[in-house]
Amino acid sequence: MKIINNKIWMLAAALLLSVGFTSCSDDDDEMPEMPVNYAQEDQMGRPAINTVFVSSSMKDNFNTTAPSAQGAAYQAAFESRLLALNPNYSTNALGMDATTFTTALATDVLSVSLDGTTTFFDGTNVLTGRALADDVISVELLLIFGGPDGTANPGLSDDNVDANDKAFLSSFPYLATPW
Amino acid sequence: MKKKTILSLGILALLATAIVYAADHIDAPGVTGTSSDITDYYAFQSPENNSNIVFVANLQGLLSPSASTSAAFDENVMVEFNIDTNGDAMEDLVIQCTFKDGMVTAYGPVAPIATGTSSTLVTTGTSVSTNITTYGSAASIGSEGGIKLFAGPRDDPFFMDFAQYGEIIGGNASSFNDPGADTFAGTNVMSVVVEVPKSMIGGSGTINTWVTSNREQ
């Protein structure tokens, strides 16, 4: 019995010692000693989704809802919002009816191709990423107001600002220096 | 003519009560004007290397040049790039960026400890650090294991005639101007830019990605 007790104590001491060493080692590496936990405050996938489609009272809630839960929680509200924005909406240039379009939008993630061109829309590729120079607002206005062939509501389907006010860099970090 | 009037009224009724800012700039009351407000998100193939993807998170929009000299990242806010590699809109990999003592550190890409709206810093994978670039200084670029990192003030790459959009919503105009005027011209943001090899985030196919700002608890 005493022998067993001794073994237990030795085991306990060994465990304590190893914990101590682990802590020291952590300190040396300047690593956090305790798990650092965070709570989400803001979120964004595609441009302007929360701004355009979420009602004022739900904006913070949308920002703190995981994308996997956004579709079920927000699709119906997005569809109502789309039809209020454009009461004549039938389909858009992507051939999406109101339900299909808002189902895609309500889960606010940005799709990115790992196999080539990455652009919001370049005339050929659709939603394969978002590059700095992409005119995303005009694309979204066109999809909301432009109708099936993009010609409806011409005064609302393009804001006629097509480029940034500073040239982007050809090398990392690509964004222009600040004003 | 009647159709246009109905449309305008529809827009007016719908958006009159909304706080409308472009992209994600100042999108919601809980984060507007705070250090965790995300203004924009970009993800694109590297112009320098077809084998890499670049992620850009911008925060704290509409900074004037003078405001940019003193703008800073919040040491209690972690910026997390979320990557879904299997199409279920849940993050399979994260890149977590923290800001301490003038340095930015990016951890990952690495599997998260938990998915959803709570995050725990994962310090067991790859990490890269560099100085946070100060206003007026050359870009400080961290590089480690094929990953590049930058954090600091930059020109806001977003462009839109937001002012005219407001006029339309307010019922004072029925269409955009041609040419329009970029409301975001001459303003800056606080940017975090991370470039990673595609091989670290799925290799091929399509990923879903989103960025979050997260406050230390």
C-alpha cells in the first residue's frame, strides 16, 4: 500500500514537473500561456450584402450569425427586400429568379476559384473571386435592376464610377499607398 | 413614366429607414466607427504568382489622410480569414491575424479549434510576423514558408458614387449621374493583406471564404 502511495506521489510530482517545464518553454517562446478566446463582431463575404439586404434592426445580428446559418435565417427577408427594391424583378442576367438569387446571396461567403481567373464578373467569369479593380457595385446594381438581359432601368443599373482613384501596385501588398 | 415613379417609390419606402453605406463600410450600429468595423473583403489570384491567393481585409473606413497618421489596429481585435474547402459554408481552415506592440502576426492557414462565431487563437501552425507599417513609411512585408503579410494604412480600393445613391434613396434623384463621382476618393483604410500558396488552402477547385473581426474575451 505504501509502495503504491509512493508511486502515486512520484507520478503526481512528475506530472507537476512536466507542467512546470511546459510553462517555462511557453514563456521562452513568448507564446500565449492560456487559450486566447474571441467573440465575433463583424463579418463580410460578398460586397454590400449586409448594407443592401439586411434591415437596420438585424444588421448586428447578421454580422454575428455564422454563414452556415445565414441562409435559413435570412433568405425570405432578402427576397422581400429584393422585390421591394425592384417590384418588376423577374430574373437577372444570371438567369436567377428572386428565390434562387436571394438563396445564393443570403449565405454571405465569397467563392474563389483556385484554378485560374478570379473576378466578381469580367464579362466571362462570374463570382470566381473579387479582385481590387472589379466594379462590384455596378455588377450588383445590374443584377438587381437590369432584368434578364441587363437593359432594364439603365439609370439605376450602373453608378458610372468604374475604377479606383489610385492605381494599384503590381507587387505585394497590391493596394495603393495611403492618401 | 408611371413605372419609373412606382419603382422610385419602392426604393424610397424600402431604404428610407436603412443605414446605407457601400460595400460593408459602416454597415451596422454595433461596429460602426469602431476598430472592428470591416469595410471590405477581397480574395484573388496573386498578380505576382499564379500559385498563390491573396486575401485582403480592410477596416476603419473613410479615414482622412490626417486621421490616417494616428489610426491603429486594436490589440484586442483579431482578424480571421475563414476558408471553407468543402462547400458547407463552415470554416475548415483559418488565418488569424493579431496586432501587438507594433507587430502584426498571422497564424495559419490551420484547422480552427472551433467553428462559428467563437474563435480560439491557434498558435501551433505556421506563423509570420512583421512590423505594422506606419503612415508614410515603405511597406513592411513579412515572409515565411511561402506566406506574405502586410498590415497598415492604404488607399481605400473601393469606389462608388455613394452620394448619388443616397440622393436616389432619398427621393431626390431618379438615376445615377454619368459620369458619377467616387465618394471614397481620397480616403484610406487600415488594411491586412495575406498571400498564401493555393496548396495550403485546398490546392484546386473552389473555396468559399469570408472575413471576421473578433474581440478578445
